Amino acid sequence: MRGDYRLTTFASGCGDSILIEAHDKVVMIDIHYRAARAQDDEDDEAPDFASDIRQACGNDHLDVFVSTHPDKDHVGGFSEIFHCGSPETWDSDPDDSDPKIIVDEIWCSPYGLNPHYTTDQSKPLTEEIKRRYVLQSTDAGYRDGNRLKVMDTSKVTTGSIATDFEWRLLAPTPAEWDIPKAPEGCTPTSSNPTSLVIQWTVRRYGGDNLILTCGDTSVEVLERLEKDIHRKNPHHLAWQILLAPHHCSRRSIGRVPFGGCTDGEFVESTEALKALGEQRGNGYVVSSSRRVVRGGDTPPSWHAKRRYLRILANGGEINGSVEGRFRCTGGNGASDLPAHIVFNLTMGGPTLAPAKVSAAVGLGGGGAAVGGGGSYG
């Protein structure tokens, strides 16, 4: 609810659904919410979180929705929870459900404004972004429910949601979001390199809470960040909470010489790991994914998790305390159920809140189901 200071990563299979509440503002980064059916046949049960978003917003308005990139596991279910279309058409009292939530402002990359392809999952958000773009530079374009910010590192890299709630845009550059379009009939070019990479700072009584969100960014982007940003201003990549890129994928921190989806060793990128290595204090790495198991399909990758544990250990031993600071929305132990991961944002930095499992929904039932996601990492 308004007035809270929290970061929540909702359990949504291999998909991102992240909420930041601070200074009476609510920001959501991506969504992977599936109503009535699952996205694939391998999903475990997952908690429903529509009511959590509504409770956080409090007034049927979300301040900002950040679309890192338009992959289905980052945009799925947008129109199930959020109003699409002119705010004048919003139904404040529908007969058979709660009202949809109005998104006051949407952020996307230039690629997100004009993606090379759309899917059933991405179409509602893409159409909403295009609707808002037409309104830019008009009086209507400045109103709640119509605003759009196209995030371009060549134009603006820093800003604030409110006093002491700041953001720094790190990627993509024009070269990273301007990806080639695949020829007709061929597999679409991955939009992962177009992902928005943002460092968030929530300040409380002078103390910083540093959060780094990366979408599904690629190893090439992280290598560029190490060269262009980390070597000059490492603090711009600092974090106390790191959302592991691409659901703890190998392909964000290295290269897989022989391809395939089954987890296995890979060639790590020293530069990419340096870019992600600016931990402050005893930080946390969060994997928005199924439970990480050795030898399973990726993402998530057990081998990638080992690299993140090394970062958390900061040159020391990977012991139980270090392993406890790697959190997975799909569960950490073999008997764990998927659960939202919540951090309180405090003057002394982030603290992990007790795990809370909301009402779970199963596969193909009558309730809302949260689907899996990217299966190649």
C-alpha cells in the first residue's frame, strides 16, 4: 500500500514481475501473469499476485510500468490487470470483477515502441504503447493514463520518480536496440539485447537501497557496460539487490559453445561478471525462475547460479550464509513451493522479509495461472 518501502519479485515461473514501492510511488517492472491457463506444460503451481498489485497501488493507479522488452514472459497478462485504452473509457465499477488498474506512465525502449513482431502476449501492451505515442506533444499525452517515456541512452540517462527515488538508465544504446529484423519465415531475432538495464536508488533517512534490474540482457551488453561504465564509474552498476539477468541464464554471463537448452558448463565472460560484480555489503541475488536444479532445462542454470554465489561470497567461502542470499521465486529447497520474494527497503539497506505464499493456482484450472517463460538459456 502507499507508504510502504518494499521490493517484491512475484513468483511467476520463468518470468519477471517486479514491484518497487517507495516514497508513496509504485513502479512495476515487467509482468508475467497468466489467467485461466498455463503457458507451457512444465510449470509448477505459482501464487496469484493480482491482489498484491492492487493493494500496493491502493487507488487503482500504478505510477509507472517499465517494459524492459516485449518477450512473452515479461509482458504476459498485462491487459488482465491493467487498463488498455483511453483513461476516459476506464470502467470504475465493472459488474463481475474489480476495476482494471490505470497505468499513469509507461516506459519502454525504442525497440519496444516498434518491435519486429508481436505475440498474443505482447500485443495488448504494444498497442497501448503505440496509442500513447500518438498522443505525445499533445495536452492529452501529459495526463495520467496516457503518458509514455521512450528510454534512450543517447538522450537521457538519469531521473527520479520522486525525491530520493532515483533511476539510472544503463542500456540499451542505439546500437543495442536497433537489432536486425529476421527475414520473412525465419525465427525472429531475439529482443533480449534491447532490454532496459536500470539502477534504482531508494534513499531512506540518508541510507541507500541499490537495486539493479536487467531484464533479459545479453552477455554482449554486459561486456559493453563493463568497458564503458564499470571501468569509469563502477558505482553506477552498484547493487544491494541484483535481479539475475534472464532468469539466471548462462547466456547473460557467458557463451554456450555447443548450444542447447540442457544446463551444462559454459564459457564465462570475465567482463560480464565484472559488470555485475559491484555488490555493496552483503547483497542479494534474485532469480525470477523455476527452482534452480543441476542438469535441468535452462534458464535457470545451476552453473550460472554458482557464478552468482561467487559474487555474493566476495572472494570468501560459499557457505550456508552466502547461499541464503541467493533467492529464487520458484523455491530454494527441494520441498519449497514458489513464493514471492519481498525486501523491506530501510535506512540500513534492504532486509529480506519472511516468505509469504499467496493463494496458489494450478495448471489449466478455472483460476488464474502463472505461466513459465523463456526456455532457452
